[in-house]
Amino acid sequence: MKTCTKCGVEKTPDEFRKERGCCKACIASYKRQWKKDHPEKVKADKRKWYVRHKDRELARIIAEDKAHPGRAAARHRAYVERASHNYVKRRTGLPDDKIEAYRETLLVAREAREFKKFLTEIEKEIENVEKTNQHG
């Protein structure tokens, strides 16, 4: 048995990393907190990793898409959803909890415009039919 220097709990040796005084759980907790506290650094590191391993990552994604076509479509839908959410957030400055309601409002307005256009076309058709009936 070995005692963790961070949490003070006595644990089995397999719950520790080599040559570390604190346990794997404490290390994981520390890493999670660090990532929350430094999101810009995490994003920059991920970007650097991607640039260095771009060919390998693209090959992995292509192979995964061929093996599981449904996942590719789901990943694309998720990307479009994130992109449109971020676009609305940048354009309007709305908080995250208000963006969905704003998007619903835009959708209703679009449907109203389309319906108004549809009604206008119907009215024109009715006028044309009435004109032909008057002349005929």
C-alpha cells in the first residue's frame, strides 16, 4: 500500500503512476481543473497537435467515415449546429440560453414570409382565372 501525497488516502500501487507521489485520480482531477482554468492554452495546444498530425488525423477520419457512414453524417450535423450557434452568438451577443429561442423566432419569421408569398401567388392565380372568366 502507498499513501497519496495530495489526498492522503492509502491506495494500492497500481493506482499510482511511475515515480509519482500522488495517485492517478488526483492527477486526473488536477488536469481537468487546469483545462477548465486555461481554455485558450488547451485550444492552442490542440490546434498545434492537429497541424503536426494533420495527415494522420484526416486518414483516421476518412477510414472511420467509410466504416461508419452514419457517424459522419452525425458529426456533420453537430458541426453545422455548433457553427450556426456560434454565428448567432457573434452576430447578436445573446447569451447561450437565449440563442435557441432567437433561432426559433427567425424560423417562424421565415415561415411567415414564405406563407405570405404563397398567398400572394394564390391571389394572382385567382385574379387571372377571374379575368379569363370575364373575357370568356
